[in-house]
Amino acid sequence: LGRNAGSTITTGSYNTLIGDNTAIAATSTLNTIVGRSSGGTSLGTGNTVVGPTSLNNAASTGTYNIVVGRGSMTAAVTNNYNIAIGNSTLINLTTGANNTAIGNTTNAVNVTTGSNNVSVGTNTRVGATSNSNVSIGTNVGSGTLSSYNVGIGSNIMANTSAALVGNVAIGRGVLNNAGLTASNTVAVGYNSLSALTTGTGNTAVGDNSGITISTGASNTLFGS
């Protein structure tokens, strides 16, 4: 339904396309594409796209992706089972799989080949090749974040340029020093371990807990 909608289909079946210039591959099946200029001429099977100019790269062959919003997943996506909800989410994703990004500009310019990341909120980020991170909130994570990190709250691990691994940060302003390189650290509570740089293996629970620690390692602190 719409000008040039589905004009590339030859033997494909069970597809629904609504909007001008919506497209899928000639033999693709089980796709739902709604929105002007969404979908691509190489698109695989089982994709759901709602919103204009999303998942529309002509080289995209991905399958079973869910995209809701404007201008999301616009790179040449060749992998599967990603979920992008919001405007301009996962716009550089190519071979990464099983990523979930919900929120405007969530992981917008970062993830390319990373997989199994969950990002929910505004300006939540991980590195381009990062895997298995959870970022929930506002300004959580950075474009260099590596793998196996959990950040929940606001302004968390957002200033670092290091490839952090295995940190858990919950609260506001937690693990947010620009010089942070430490990994395998747990910080829970407002501003906890906010001055930490190289100290690894610390656990701090409570508001302002461990705020004087910068290079100390393997400390355990409970209480404000």
C-alpha cells in the first residue's frame, strides 16, 4: 500500500508493506514494513519495521529484527534478532546480534559489531565492538566501554575513554571520573567511588561511599 511499495517482491510471501518506497528482498517472507522509505531491497525474513527511513540500507540482509522509530538501524545490517525502539537508535550497527536499544539516540553512534547489549534511556552508550553490557538511564556508559558492565542511573561511567570491563554501577554520578580505567568494581549509591581511577576490585555501597579512593584496590565499604 503506497507508491512503489513492495515493487521488488517476486516470490516472497506473507509480507505487509505500507508506505511509499517500502521495500524488501525479492524472495523475503514474513516481513512487516510500515513507514515511508523503510526496508531495503536485500532485507531478509521476519523483520518488523514501523517508522520512516528505518532499516533501509540497500545492503541490509538481517532477519528477525524489530525497529520502531525514525531513522533507526540505517547501516548495512547483516545480523539478526536486534531490537531498536526510538529515533536514530543503533544507526551504525552492522554485524552485531541480539542487541536491544530503547530510547532516542540510544547507542546511536557506537555499536557496530557488538552483540548482546541492552541499552535503555537517553544517551546510553557502549563501545563499537562491546558485548553483554547493560546500560539503563541517562548518560550511562561511554563510546569506549568494553564488555560485561552494568550501569543503572544517571551520569555513570560516561566520562571515561578507557575500555572498562566487568563493572557494576548503580546510582547517580557513580564511577564517573574522566580518568577511570578500573575494572571489576562494584559501586552502589549516589556519587560512590566517583574519584576512582586505576583502583581495581573495589566494592562500595552507600551514598558518597569511597569518594576519596582513587588508586586503592580491593577495598570493601558499606554505608554513607
